[in-house]
Amino acid sequence: MNQDYFIDEKLIHKLLEEKINPKKKEIDKILTKALLLKGLELKEIAALINISDKTPLEKLFKTALKIKKLIYGNRLVLFAPLYTSNYCSNNCLYCGFRRDNKDMKRKCLTLEEIKEEVRIILEQGHKRILMLMGEHVSECSFDYFLKTIEAAYSVEDSKGSSIRRINVEIAPLTKEEFQKLNKVKIGTYTVFQETYHQETYEKMHPSGKKYDYFWRLYVMDRALENGLNDVGIGALFGLYDYRFEVLALIQHAKHLDDKYSIGPHTISIPRIECAQNAPCAMNIPNPVSDKDFKKLVAVLRCAVPYTGMILSTREPSEMRKQVFNLGVSQISAGSKTNPGGYKESLINPEDEEQFLLNDTRSTGEIIKSVIQQGFVPSFCTGCYRLKRVGKDFMDLAKPGLIKLHCLPNALTTLKEYLVDYADKETKQEGEDIIKKELINISDEKRREKTVEYLNRIENGERDLYF
């Protein structure tokens, strides 16, 4: 075991037991502290995650939304996942890609197929993608994956648009592989620990390289020590007690912040969904109710206010709408979880997909719904392209200054979408929300420049950002 092992299971269980019935006065004090945007101590997070009564729960929800708006403003960043391969040598008990699923139709996309998938994603209006693959060295190697990134960036759609940011979510890499990855253009490198509870982790990953708990746990250390700036962490809720996972995520975030002065750029919060021939997906060990799911989202927002929180299309549309108000800042839209899924119209998509999707609306439908809910859909990639990453990003995000960049860039990228891709109704509703949100840009010069950019975009210019 590494001598600076940072997941203290005994402490987590002890705090969860001690804070099982938090008093109203204690909760009020913690939520007041959360509004200072400095984060919370582990014992305070344990108290919040143990809230059960309706009144303090509603106060928690309101506090989380306020914190999200103070840090990021009133916007939601959109992206699309792109799976390059579903070959995998691991045997995760909750995943359709698992090695022992003999009914899975395996596929590794060619570079031309990758380009076609990207064209379709671009025609939906996306500017960000998350690229993923299964872990199988011989069927889809890491070196080949690097070529798929280059291929994705090379594509233009009928409007002349191209992908501006590619994030990646692939298996943990070696130091040498991270040095290679650092030479290509990527945004955030993401790996989910799945579960931080070691005994459960080893049970859920009975074979394959993924069995090694510590190789996975220290992947972000290797990433940050070998040139990467932005990393994303996450847990798969339902494998173990969700309260434990929340506190462990915070311990992981604190470890990265203390050691590298770079907390996680994002935290992902998926719940287990049905997957073909995956025993734990069909019989979830520790199901997380909708009430508890909303609570954990709000607690994470209070605990790490500076960190982006990602919500996927695993969740049904109604649940997604509810947690937009609890601190989520990034969402997927129009997603496919099988290689080639954007081009193909599959009769039985479960034969190739990683897990079941519950929000199957199109990207356009989701964007329209986000606007109607009062949020600004954003395709912003400004921080990544201006090298406002790593510690530089954290220095702006922690005190809430990043909003001066986020909101203007959200409005300019929304304007591009409205001009190039939106239907008539969405365009009108989008223009209305742009006018409404302009007044929330507190700096007068930045607001005036944003208006200038919006006019230039209307007249044909593209890719204007702060």
C-alpha cells in the first residue's frame, strides 16, 4: 500500500455513524459556512449527507443552487460521448462491455468511422466530445486511440464547424503513456474509481487489469505528475453505500488539491443502469433512491464548490431537470454508448452499448428544454484553448471569478448554435434568454464586448471567446 494512502475507510464510517441524526442548528451552521465558497470539512459533509428531514433537505437544495450560480452562473455545459471501441479485457460485474458477455457484438471503429461519427455529432451543434474505449490492448491500443483523437479534431461539418475540445475517459495509464497523451490536444482526463470501498471494489472487478484498486486510485497522481493539468474523478453510485462514496470523493479531491494545488476539474455522479449480461446492473447491490441521489448532488456542490459536476443521460429526463437545480454544471446530450451509434439505427442497441440510456431525447430537444427551464446551454471551450487550466483555472474557480469568463462564453456559443442549428422556436427562446442573461455580466466592459461578439456572430463570424 502507498504510504500516503488517502482514503481513510475507518474515519469515514466513524463520521457517518457519529452524524447519523444531525441537529437543525448544526445543519444551518454548516450551510451558512458553505456559502463562503471555501468548501467543508469531512465531518460537516457527513452531517449533510445524513439529512433525512424535509425542511433541512430543502435548505440544502437551495444552498447548493445558490453556490452553483455564484461560481458558474446560470449555465449548463453540453457535450456528447463518443465510444471508439467496446472490446474489453476486464470483467466488471456492472458493465455490458465486460469480457464474459459473449452476446456483446464487438467493434473497434476505423478512423473513417470515427470521422463520420464526429460529423454527425457536429451537425447536432456540439463543440465538445468525450472520447471513450474499452480496455483491450490488442483490439484497440492506446496508440491507436491517440490517432482517433487526431482524426476527430480533423473533421468539419456542413457549417464549417469542428470539435474544439476533446475530453477523454479511458483506463489508467502508465507514466510513459501520460507523457504521450500530453502531446495531443485534450481537455480533461477522467477516470472513475467506481467504488472507493476496497473490499467492494475487488469483488466488483474479479479479473483483468482493473482488479488492481491502487493502480486505479493513484492514476490522477500519475497524470498530474506527467504533464496533464485537468483531471476528473467519479464514483458509480449503487455499488456501495452512497454516503461512503461521497466522503471518499471528497478525500480524493482534497488529496489532489493538497498535493498538487489542483483539485478535480470535474466530479461525475452516475448511478448504475441496466446493462446486458451484467449481474450487478440487474441486481444493484446498494440502490440509490431519487431522494438520496438529489441529496448527494447537493452535498457535493456544497463540499467542493469550484468543481464541475457532470450528469449523464443515464438519468431520465425528469430527474435531470430536477438536479440541474442542485448544482450540476455539465451534461451530456443526444448520447450513444455503443461504437458507431450516432450513424447506426440499431434495432437492439443493447447488443453493443455499455449501459441503458434513460434520457433518449435528441440534442435539440434537450437544448430547448434547458432554455425553457431558465438555464443557458453552453458549448464553451475558452479555458482549455487559452490555457486557463490546472492551477490557473482553480485560482479563478475557487473565489468565483471564473463566472466572468463562463457566462459570456456561454452566450456566444449559444448564439452560434441558434444561428447555425436551432429550429425557429428554440432560436426565439434562446435569443430571449441571451438578452436576459446579459445583465448578469457584472463587468460593464466585458458585457459590452459580449454584445459586440454576439452581433459579429449574427453577421457570420464564429469562434469568438474570452
